[in-house]
Amino acid sequence: MLEKTLVLLKPCTFERGLIGEIINRFEKKGLRIAGMKMLQLDDEILAEHYAHLVGKPFFGILKESMMRTPVVAMCLEGVDAISVVRTMTGSTNGRNADPGTIRGDYCMSNQQNIVHASDSPESAQAELNRFFRPEEIFDLGSLNMPRLYALDEV
Ligand code: IDP
Ligand code: MG
């Protein structure tokens, strides 16, 4: 099924000058960019976005690290995009993430781990609504679809 998913390029990626390189990986894979912008996160949006981690001892430093610079938010679209992007992202801890994944190739950290990616259809929907207004996500129609997929895949 054609899906949309949310990716955030974290401040560590911004600071290390890896924004273009990470976007390039998603583009080369064949995911279509349906929305993209820079924004500064704050306490409120991070408490919502990382609600499942609010009680953890590392929550404070996680929040600080996510506010150090603006982030780049992307809406990526493709067949099974949610699981494809999670697979490309790799395990949370960059030290354990498989080589070939983004975290496996670009980081050594459990926290400064380059990207956030939605983990289910429910979270993708909620997270896209959290970071994008409806008019910031574009209808790409059939753009490039015949080259990306066989006729019976879409
Ligand atoms: P995910 O990003 O792979 O989905 P989550 O468990 O949802 O992992 O955690 C969200 C983010 O919180 C991680 O990407 C990482 O930045 C941070 N985080 C998760 N677990 C830890 C930890 O044990 N120590 C420090 N930071 C963590
Ligand atoms: Mg998560």
C-alpha cells in the first residue's frame, strides 16, 4: 500500500553537515519527498513526540539534544514506506545498528542517532499531523511511479 511516513533529521545530523547525505539516501532508494521543512522543536512538542520516554532518566538530555539546532522534517512516500524507512534507519543504538543502515553507517550513539522514523501506520499518521499542516504535504500524483514500481505493485 502507498504510505506516507515521518522522518526527522536530528540536530546531530544538522551539526555534522550530513543533512544532504541522508536526504540523498532516501531519494536514491526511490522514496518520494511529499513534504520537507526546517523547524525548531520545543518542550511541548517533544513531550508529545517522546511521550513514551517521559519517565526515563535520559529524557532531559534527549529533549535538550533535540532542541540544539533546528531539525529537518520530511514526509516520505512509497509502497510500504513506513517499514522500508524503519529498515533503512536501523536499530536505535548506532553501535549495534547493522552496517548499511543509516544509523549503522553514520553514528556511534544510542541517542545522537541521526534520524527519527515513524514505527507504525498509527504513529506515522499522528506524527505527520504533529509536524506538518495539511497544505505542507503535496500530492505528487503519478510522478515517477512507472519507473519506481511495476504496474501491479501500486
Ligand atoms: P527509535 O528512535 O529507534 O524509534 P525509541 O525507543 O522510540 O527509538 O526512542 C526514541 C529516541 O530516544 C531514540 O532515537 C534515541 O534518540 C533516544 N533513546 C532511546 N533509548 C535511549 C537510551 O536508552 N538512552 C539514550 N537515549 C535513548
Ligand atoms: Mg521510536
